Amino acid sequence: QAPIKATCEDLSCKTGFPEDVHSAVVSRSVHGGQPLLNVRFRSCDGNKKIHFGSSEPEDFRVGEDGVVYAERSFQLSAEPTEFVVSAQDKETQQEWQMRVKLTPEPAFTGASEKDQRKIEEIIFPWQQYKHSSPLKRQKRDWVIPPINLPENSKGPFPQELVRIRSDRDKSLSLRYSVTGPGADQPPTGIFIINPISGQLSVTKPLDREQIASFHLRAHAVDVNGNQVENPIDIVINVIDMNDNRPEFLHQVWNGTVPEGSKPGTYVMTVTAIDADDPNAQNGMLRYRILSQAPSSPSPNMFTINNETGDIITVAAGLDREKVQQYTLIIQATDMEGNPTYGLSNTATAVIAVTDVNDNPPEFTAMTFYGEVPENRVDVIVANLTVTDKDQPHTPAWNAMYRMTGGDPTGRFTILTDPNSNDGLVTVVKPIDFETNRMFVLTVAAENQVPLAKGIQHPPQSTATVSITVIDVNESPYFVPNPKLVRQEEGLMAGSMLTTFTAQDPDRYMQQTSLRYSKLSDPANWLKIDPVNGQITTTAVLDRESIYVQNNMYNATFLASDNGIPPMSGTGTLQIYLLDINDNAPQVHPKEATTCETLQPNAINITAVDPDIDPNAGPFAFELPDTPASIKRNWTIVRISGDHAQLSLRIRFLEAGIYDVPIVITDSGNPHASSTSLLKVKVCQCDLNGDCTDVDRIVGAGLGTGAIIAILLCIIILLILVLMFVVWMKRRDKERQAKQLLIDPEDDVRDNILKYDEEGGGEEDQDYDLSQLQQPDTLEPDAIKPVGIRRLDERPIHAEPQYPVRSAAPHPGDIGDFINEGLKAADNDPTAPPYDSLLVFDYEGSGSTAGSLSSLNSSSSGGEQDYDYLNDWGPRFKKLADMYGGGDD
């Protein structure tokens, strides 16, 4: 490093650059945006606006303050780099120029250079200008060329760098200091300055990979702390040393290349990084391939671009069927690949050879055979097997089959089994043995993707499939089906209707004639001859039947053969029934209501006829001659072909229900007529024509059917009530019987009941134990007054008289005996609840069991230690006091 001595020695003022050629020494590696030097321009008129420019604007830029910056990052060559810096007055357009020569700094030689170089001085810059007054200092900011220090220096430390001085130190006592990262800001203490002499030193080795440059600011103040100079910026660049090996981004790189690729095909790119300066030789990497495995068909199938790391093919012969994967060892070396001084590292590149369709599918046989029963569909009749050397389950291996001949009607298709790649010849349309007994198909096999360029399909990619059709017993079929017959209704039973026969498609089988039977005949009108298929009627055909829809009646018949197995077919006979005038018209509705006066009293009626045109309307309406009261009281007028209007002829008709006969005649040929009764309810009406005595009329007109329905509902309701009462009585009897017949397991006399409640002993309860021992031996003078008796004492009353049961009672009186005892107990004031001894039964004397008094521990009490009872808790405290207290 040769710092620039920034000083102004010429006191004369001349606008322009102070020199024609300015030389500066800078580091060999230049970074974009890095300040390189400061060009000095003197302006005698402080008001001039100067614009700086560069002759190499793509490489260098000059700021308004005269600082020269690098526009991009590059390496300086060994020869000096020259360019021109221009300054132009924006007002007068006057221009000044200065040539700048940049020389790369020489490499450091260690301690020997330190001995040779002399510590340079950096003097606070200043500039003078003339006025009427004496010379004055004009302070301005100058950029000092950067100081370059190598990283990883071995010292000794502190190592002196430069001396910072102000030319006013001769008249003033000054103090110097530096600020910024590395001085008074983290990381602190790397750079120090002697406050008296201004000597700037570094205290420890620097690491460019951590901090590549330091930007410090030097200050000069007097002893009172007053600033005497503007601060100056000092840039310290850390010069890179080759102290980092290249590192690959991945230790294993994976790539692919299609088989059969031509030389020069790009495969993949491997990348390594070096923490050293990438613009210096220390960080410039070079790649090369150390080894290739396997080495077939050539040991040099790939090469690598030594600068970019791109791997490409250099030899032909990549064949996945022979070598599926190559493994390359890649080496990256810095110092531009210098094997002597560069540092190296290695990584592995795994290159998989991907499959292309360079092997067509080939059939394993030239002819395949299969057979299929006739009339069967979705049946696999043959398996076509192929071989393909390409990678399984890829488009280059998956086979597709197509038929090139032998199936003009499209009765077969060929599907591909995704697992085995076999072709499955499948029937998709029924085949008739009587028409085709054998098929010979021509099949070609292809892949899902076309073959690679220059590869043709061999003859083995085509095969023949011979399929034999097996004759089976087929179902007979009716001709035609369905069969339509037009017939007038009213055909009498026993009449021959038509002949409905079937045909057997099996012309080459030995079997007897067909047999016919009826399968479906909803109205049971027909029968069929089992031999010749002649159909006759068994009942009169009626078009108005509920089984006829839209004049059509359908019946289904069955034809069966005696083949093995027997087969049958169905046929449908459709009878279109032609209408005849066999139904007379009827009035609708059957009931109507009118007022007892003339106005309003019109009743609209409609004639209905099950027949159809021309045997239906228009209809003729008239009243009969008898009885004479009909025409005297009523009149009828036709208002349309199907409708008429009935009204009163007289002014007033007494309220009531009247049956009015109406004669209706249709338009058939011959005519059909009928007399229909219309039940008319005559009632008193209001002004709106509504009946006001509807309840009376309705009550009077209640029909017989309605009365019967009401009576039936009442009877059913009474039966339900009676059944409920009987059920309740029976349930009460069953409940009483269950009380008498107690299950032995429920008998408490011979069972021990566990209540899960273990209270304390007698002494922790306020019981009168004498009552429990001898309840009947109380003395009269020991009886307490009533006012102070306990609740558990037996009350003093006369003993009740309980019924005495006979020695041999009849089973029927058990219930009466229990009920009498229950009543006596309810009326017994001395009965429980109270604590007393209850005797449930007396079991007699003379028990064979021994006395329980023999169970005692007096014989062994002295030999037992019962002190452990004290540890069992409060429930055993009484036992512990009784047995664990020693002699007491």
C-alpha cells in the first residue's frame, strides 16, 4: 500500500486541475461502487457549478464532490489503466481535463516489505482562496485512497498503518481519534490511534470473509475538544488470501441424459463456491472430471466446462439397456485451477441414463388361439404376450394393440394389462355360431410413444389370433315380438284370437319342437296351445277393464326348448281393443242441492260414458213420463254435448230429499240409454242462494251406509274398553299369585342378605340391649313414662289378636290368611317401626349343630401379641384396647 499524500503546497489560485496526470495505486480487485481516489479541482470562484465526467463511463464514475467510483467489479491488469476525468462549468461551458493512471498494487512480501516501506502521513486537506482579507482555510471533505491490508497477517501487533496529521499541530496542541466499525463501534478495538502522534494501527489479524472493508473517520480536536479540522474518511480494504477451499453446494449431484444422445448433449451443471474473493484468483474456480464409473463403452463419455461446471456428453453409445447409470467424481480447484497453489474439493455426479423407445414390442408367438361361446360378451378369449427391452412401466414399454384385419364388424377389442403388458382380446358384441364359426384376427403391437428415429418395427410386432366360436343352446325367440292384434271388445270366451309362435335359432342341434305357456295375463282372458301356439279367449274382452291402458291389453307368453340346458324366450302379445257401444251413460254427480224456490235453483249435471267416440257424447237428456210428479216439479235443459241443467218447474217445493230419474242417451249406433237417479236435496236458502237448514237436511238424509259405519266404530270402541278392563283384572291376579309363590332364591328365611353396611359395636350405639335379649320380661315398675320414652322402645299397648292358622290349611285360604294378618299388623300400635327384636319364625329345638360358645380365645390370648391392631386404623381401635393392653 502506498497511501496518497493529500496536501496542497501551491498557494496560488488557478481554476482547474492541479496536475495534468494523476497517478494512484489501488488494489488489483475492484468492486462495483468502490471509491478509488479523489480528483482535486481548484475553483477560485466558490460559486462555480462544476460537473465531472469520465471518458470510460462504463468503468468509472466521478461524483459531484470529485470522488472517482468503480461502476462495476473487475480485475486490473498488470499494465496501468488510464482514463480521462473532465470538469465542465455548467454556466460558461468551460472544460478542463486530467488524465488518471491507475496502477495495481504489488503483492505483499511479508516482513521484508515492512522493513522497506515508510509510514506515510495523511494530512487533513485544506484549500485557500483570496479575498481582501488575509488567507483563510476553507474546509472541505476529501476522500483518501483506501488502505489495503492483507488478511491473516501474522503480526507483530499492533501493526502501524499510517499517521494522520494536521498542519495546524505546529501552532496548536491537537488530539486525534478515529470512529466507526472496527474502532469505537462493533467490532471494537481492531484499529487504534495514538491521540498525540496520530499513528493509526491494527491490533489483530483481519479476516476478509467476515469483514471485507472498514470505513473509519479521523478527527482532530484541540485540548478543549473543539474541532479544528473537518473529519476525513479512511477506507481500509482487507486483501484476500487463499485460505478457503471450494465447497460444492451438494455433495451428490443427480442428473439425467437420454440414451442414444449425441455428443455435445447437455446433462447437468455442478456448482461450487469459494469464500475467498471471487474476483481474485483465490476465488476463481476450475472444474474437471477425475473418474467415471463404469468406463464402458468409453472411459470418457462426459466432459465438464472447467469454468461453468456444465457437464456434456463427448462420446456416442449411451444405452440404458447396457448401462443405466454413470458416477463421476468432480473436482473444483481455486487459483484458476493451479494444481500447485490451488485448494481443491470433490463431489459426486450421478447421471441416470433415461429410456427412449429404441426397442419395439415383439410378440412371443406368431399365432395365438382362443375360443368363445356364442352370444357371450365381455369375455377374454386370448392373451397376447409381448417382450420389450425398454424400461418397464414407461411410455416406451407400455404396449398398445390394434387389429389390422379379420374383424370388419367390430366384435372384438384388445385391452392392455397394465401390470403384465399383455394384450387381452375381449368380445364386445355377441357372436352367432350359426353365422360365424371362426375368426382370424391380425394384430399389431406398438408403444405409447413413437419409436426413436431410425428404428423400424420388426415382423415380430405383428401376430395372428385364431378364435373358435362354440355352439350353445340359444333361447327361442318370438317373431314378431311384440305382436299387435286389433280386435273388437266383447269377443266371447272360447274364440280363437291369433297364433303366436317362436323360432329356435339352433339349426345344428338335435332337439324337439318348442312348447308354449302363458307367463303373464293380468285379466286371465287368454290361453295358448302348448304345441302350436294358438291363442284363444277364456273370458269376454272388455275395453273398459282396469287392465286395459289406452285401449291396449298386454299378455306375455313363454316358449321353451328341451336342449341342454333348457332355454326359453318370452314374447309379448299386444291386443288393441276396438270400442263397441256396450256401456250406457250415467249422471254425475249422484247428489245435488237446490233451493225450494225458483230462483236460484239450477243444478248442473254431467253425463259420463266409459265408451269412447263415437259411442259416447253428445248425449240426450230427458225426464221420464212416470211418475207424473217428476215432469210436474222439474225440468231439464241440455246446455252442451255432455252437460245439462236441472231446475224446478214450480214456484215452491217443500224442503226435503227427492230422487229425480233422468234418462240419458248416447250417440252410438245403436244408441244406448239408461235412467239414472239424481238425489236432490231441497232446502231453504238465504239471499246468496246458500242453504240455511243444512243440518236438518243432512240429518234427514243420512244414508244407511253412514249409519252402519258409525255403529261399527262404537262397537269397536266398546270392545277395546272391555279388553282393557279384563287385562287390568288379570294383571292384578297375577301380581297376587306372585306374592304367594315366592321363588326359593327370594326366600329370606334361608338366605344371608348382605347389606354392605357394617356399623360399630353395641357400645357405640345408644341401645337398650335388654330389649334385644328378653323383650318380654320387662317389669311394670321399670317402664318409663310416655313422655321420656325412646323411639326404639316398644310402646305399651294391649297385644293385638293375630289370626291363628289351622294345622293343615287348604291352599286356597293362603291369600285370605295373609290379608287378615296384614290388616291386624296395620292396626297393631306396637308393631314396627321401632328398634326391637323381631321373631320371624320358630324353627324348633334339638339342633345337631354345636354351641357357638366354644369359639373363644381365652386359651391362647396370653400367647398372642395384638399390638399390631393399633396400626389398623380407628375401626380396630376397640379391639386394640381390648386385646393389646396387656394385663389391663
